[in-house]
Amino acid sequence: MKILQLIDSLEGGGAERMAVNLANALAKAGQHSYLCATRGEGILKSGINTEVGYLFLNKKNALDFYALSRLRKLVKQHKIEIVHAHGTSFFFATLLKICYPKIRLVWHDHNGNRVNQQLKNNKSLFVCSYFFNQILAVNQELENWSAKHLFCKSVKYVPNFVSTEISDISIKEKVILCLANLRNPKNHLNLLKAFKIVNSAYKDWQLHLVGRDYNDLYSREIKEFISDNNLNKTVKIFGSSNTVNNHLKIASIGVLASESEGLPMSLLEYGIGKLAVVATNVGQCATVIQEYGKVVPSNNPEALASALLDYIENEKLRNKHARQYHEHILKIYSEKAIVPKLLEIYQNL
């Protein structure tokens, strides 16, 4: 099969990482795999395998017909059969489907907050869904939402997956790691309030925030909280990173404090890195973690702090859960577990 992953950019978000993971995994599985970034490139570009055909369109606006013609030319030239559009790239993918109806169009929804939205907030998606051949959802709530609200009724829940093993992860430091771009709905303030409680008891533990810094109001509020509460020495902001594995190697605890989620790639990466995990009970987090970590209510810094402190104060439990969670992620959410299911979906199209 010839399959194209379509994504807006290659910045370090979950949907973007999934698009790259899929393109690489499909090439490894012997498929003709392509990836197209429509609007922007980013740090994930360096992670695209050489076997994957890559195109950057540099799209200037939603109706950039020059970019659309270049994409149509690529699809026609390489006889691509399936276009797998991620997130907001569904609109451009729909334009492609209209001008080149031969393709089978798959749309992959990564936006966990969509289940809290009304159909009136998704008018363009509703119209475009008439052209979808298949919808994939990263959690079961999104699967139900699409089946209820959109034209395309062929909807499947397919978990995200990780494909990278990390070597040399035996040396862990007193570091809590949060892999999340600095934006809503990741709720970094909730995490910082929890860490303030942790820091009052254990000043030798650090919190590392790894993710794109948009330098907006959300970012300023985070930095002001850190400064106002004298956490500058123990909270470190690293921004986007193409060396996430280096952060995973040294961290002991992985945390997410989100208000909403789909199925966060961060949780899977924590498992690969053998971190004990704490996350809020949103999206598919509890389903992923199960009994191998700690799940707490959202917007409750006291509960989040209590879970973190439990792992800090109980090294034996922390190591046990980290090991069990690692094995669980490899079994259920690895490339080997998920890619065959996806290939079956493609073949049925």
C-alpha cells in the first residue's frame, strides 16, 4: 500500500509525534510511506526515517491552491492510495479529496477536549466528514463523539503507540518530568501548585518542564508563579527538545496535570523510559495507566502533590510501578502491538 501522513507542522506535539511514528513504522513494515507537513516544519523533522518520502508544502493560508496543486501532484505521481490526515489537517485533506477523489481519506482525531464541545464549534469538521472514509480516535470518548455527530460512521478507537526503546536508563535522579507544550489544557499551574507542596518538604527534588514555550499569557503566568514562589532553583523550563530521551533517562517520575486529554504520547514515553507515573483522570489516562501508576482528579493540586509525595517517600513502590508500567506499555502500546491493527484498517478501505 501507498500511504501518506498529513500533518500541519512538525512541532513537538502529540499529533505530530504520532504522524512521524506512523510514517516511520509503516516504512519499516514494508509499506510505501510518505509524510507531508502542510504549514510548518519543526524539531520532529530530524526524526523522519530516510525510507519515508517527505514533502513540505509551506502552505500560506487555508485556501492555498498552489500548495494544494503540489500535494495533488505528489499523490498522483506516486499513486498514493490512502491519505491519513491528523488533527486540523482534515480541511486541507478534504480539498485534496474533492480535487482527487481516487484517494481514501482517513481522519485521525487527537483532540481530547472535543468531547466537551458542541457541534456548532465544529461546523467545518461536520461538513468535511462527508468526505471521510474512516475516522480514527485516540480514545473511546472521541470515538463515541464522532460516531454521534459526524457524517462518517466508520469510526474506530486506535491507541497511540511508541516505537523507541531507550538504552542506559538505570541511573535515575530526583527529577519529576512533565512532557507537555506550555499551553491549555495541560494546566501547568495545577502542577506547579502541587510541586510547591512537594518542594516545601523535599527541596532536593526538581521539576523539569519540557515542551514548546509559546511565550504567551499562559507562559507568563507559569513563569510568574515560579518566580513569586521562589521555585527558580528547582523548576527548570527546557522548551521544545529533540532529545526527549535524555530527559526520560534521568527522570524518576513522569507527570501530567491536564484538564483534558486524548491519549497523551507523554504517558507512553514515560513507560518506555521506566518512570513511575502520575496523571489526572482525563481522556484515556486512567485506561492507559491502570494499576501501574497513580491517577488523581483534575484541578486538585493537593491530590496531585499527595501522589507525587507517595512515590518520593517510597522508593521501592516507585521502582516497582516504573518496572511494571514499562512492561505494560511495551505489551499494549508498542509499535508491534498497534501497527498490525492499523494495517488491517487500511486494507479494509
